[in-house]
Amino acid sequence: MIFKPGDGRLIKEFEELVDIIKSSAAIDPFESSKDKKNRIKFLLSNFMAFCLFYFPEYCYAEFGWFHREIPVEVFKNPNHIYLEQWSRGFAKSTIYGLFLPLFIKFNGELNGMIVGSLNQTMAAEKLADLQANLQHNPRIINDFGIQFSYGNWEDGNFKTRDDVAFYAFGKDQSPRGYRFKWKRPNYGAVDDLNMARQLKNLDIATEDKKWVLEELKPALWTRKWWLTVLQNKFHDNTVTALLENDEEIETIVHRVNIVDANGNSNWKENPDFSTTAIKELEKSEGGGFIRERMNTPFEEGTAFKAEWMNQWVDCSKVKYDGVWINYLDPSYTATDKSDFKAWVTIGKCGKYYDIIDCWLRKTTSKEMWERAYAVDDEYSNQTIQHAMEANFIQEEVHKKELERVEEEKGYPLRLLYDHRSKGGKHERVMTLQSLFERLLFRFNINKKHTPDMKLLRSQFLAFEKGSKINDDGPDATEGGVWMLDRYNKRSGTKTRSGKYKKTSKRNM
């Protein structure tokens, strides 16, 4: 790389990086030509083996499922915009800024690469590891020859000996028209394009999105190209969120939260993301954990305060008044591309409303109905009344799928319809504010660390008029409370049900 006067720190860091690369990627001087040829052929057909062999220092932990599977899918399916919404710390910049472009290059399919970032300096830094490995990695040089090209090796703009060019651009620059000889770049990586403060201004955020679509994307070769956006979904105005929500733009989303739907680490192979480590992260990051690690953008509102949601109880030891209500707020479509489908299970004990369980997913209508049967199975010793927000559209959309699931299960679901004239959602949910403020809502401590319970609480914290965050969970909670009060009142009984039977077999 070429450094400017005063770049002492950068020079030292680069020299240290080069030393690490040289020492960690030693070659076997006694390998035969035949063995070498067979080894290279194998490595170029196996992405994970390629990474482990050429970049051992970077592979400090065993690959997770998403490292093994998703980049291979991207490599095999060019001509798409990929939104890589991986949790912070899951090595998306290393995978898509170093491993994958060089895998494409040495497979003979890379014309050139463009990195887009907040400014040109940041973009050049994103290319530093790639440039250092091309120049100094002994295994790359041994297998593919010298890559360094004299006179064409500046930081942020360099070309290898086989005429593959690498460019760094800030969003205040235009990559239009860039090519080396006949080759236009055909791999683009957008990394750290947005500044957090600017995301509060939708106009600025929209300009960032336009830069990706109107400056960077058209600069790529039209015949065969890849465009990857490396950004978790921490704000509604991030470029990944705006591209995902643009119905006119076709994108492929790979969302990898820090934990899966069952609350288990998505990168369990890495000690830094063990169950214990994740719990410690959650304690220290607050709302940032939900945004940065769980791809759930929200700005904390003012209606429901965090201190009102710290009432935890072991619901397995509580005797409840009458039935539980398992209330559903369905989305308007039966697919997994719509709003969240939300089930919230509530029981009442004296003055307290206990949120015993919840389930908030962007999923299909079939899985939504199967969830109700799963609740019946898990809490089989408890009388549960399922209820649903009902209007004509939702009934018709989901009715056929319900009938199919009922036929599979062998018995009909006990489902009540909430036909009241509900008015505005904001006003209805706000009726719960006084109950929360009086600490009359309690949460099941046995479900404290499930992603669904965390999401429900974050939706309450973000709830306010005009907020863009999904509010299906609070809406289902309001419906459950309304139904619980009226259902138990109509039953006219003071009897209390017994404990529910806990089970570990349920798959959330």
C-alpha cells in the first residue's frame, strides 16, 4: 500500500498484518506438482476448505452454518443484489470483503471489485486485508503466482498482474465508467455506508440508497455480476432496510441473528458467542443488542418504560383464575413476507396479568396455526381459549389454511373471534399503559431468554404514534387482556386452575 506522511499507525498496523500473513500461511516445499495440482483443484471447489487453507489466521473459530452455506449460494447465483443482514461480530466483512472475492478470482470469474463505504478512506481500509494477502500471502503466491503489479498498486486503486482491478469509493464519489482494459468490475461490496446520525434524516438515507442503485450497481459488468450489501438491520433507514422494503427492487435477504428461533446461538462453534457469552452481551448492550444482534430496528418510545417491564414470575408455580387466553394478531397475508404473526398467551391471577408465552414470527399461515396446537400440547394441564382478531379480510385469508391444519391434527381448534369495533390501534394499545405503570403486568421468567419474549418487550419499548416498528405483539397483548377480562367475567367462576406441566420438547 501507499501511505501518506503522518500515517505511522497505519504503516505499523499494515506491517504487523503482513508479518502475520507470512508466518501463518507457510508452504510445503516438498509437495509434488501432481499433488499441488489436485490440491488446488479441490480447494477451488470447496469454499470452506479454500478459506481455511489460504487464510488460517482469519479463521480463528470454526465456521458456522451460515459461513458454510450462504457464500456458496451467492457464488453459484450471480446477477442478484444480496442483503447480508448478519449479526454484528459474525465476520460478514471478512467473508464478503476477502474470502469470497478471492474465491471468485481464483476460479477465473472476477473481472474486478468495487468497495463502497462512507468515504474513500474507509473503503480503502476495507480493501487493505485483500491487498495485503494478494501481495504477501505465500500460499496464494505459490499456487497462483505473483499478484503484485508494479506501478498499479496504490491503496484503494490497484490491479493484479492478470488485469483484475480493485477500487475503493466513498459515497461522495462516482464509480461510473471505471474499467481496466476491457474489464468492468463485476463484484461489488457495500460496507459501512451509513452514518448512524444521518439515518434520522430519511432524505439523506434515501440518497445513500440511490447511490448504491444509480452509481455503484450500473458500474458493474452487466453480463455477470454480484452485489453484496454487508449490513445488519439496525435502523429502518439503513440502506439494507430501504432496499429490502423497495417492492420494485429484487433482492435476496440473508438474515442471521445472534440466536435462532429457539434461542440457541447461530454461531455456537465460536466461544465468543456461547450461550453464556450471549447473555452477558445482552446485559451490557440493552437496546443495542436487539438492533445490532437481532436485526430489529427500533427507537425507544415514551409510552412504555423499561422499568415497568421488570416484573418476572415463575408462571409454573402460579394458580390462575379461570382460563388462559392465547390471542392471535394475524397479518393480512398467508405468506412469510408480510408483517409479524403474533400469538400472546396471558393468564390472570388476582390483579396481575401474566404474559406466560408469546410467539412473533414472519412466517406462513400454516405455521401460525400449528403454533396454537403447540401451545395446547405444551400446557396440556391448563384450559386455554384461543382467540383471534377477526375482520373479513383476515378470516378469508387464513380460514382455508386453518381447515387444512385441523384436518392434519384430527380435531378443530377452539377459536373465538374478536368481532368488536376496535378503532385505532394506537389508542387501544395505549389503554395498557396504566396497567404497565402500576406494575400489573408480569412476564414468565421461564421464557425470559427466548427471542419471541425479547421481541415482544422491544416492541412495547418502541411503541409510540407514528413509529415504524412492528407492533403486532402489543396489539395481540391488548386483545388478550380484553378477551381475558370478558371471558372470565362471563364464566362467573372464582375457581383456580392447577399448575401447568412444563415440557422441554416444544420447538419454538
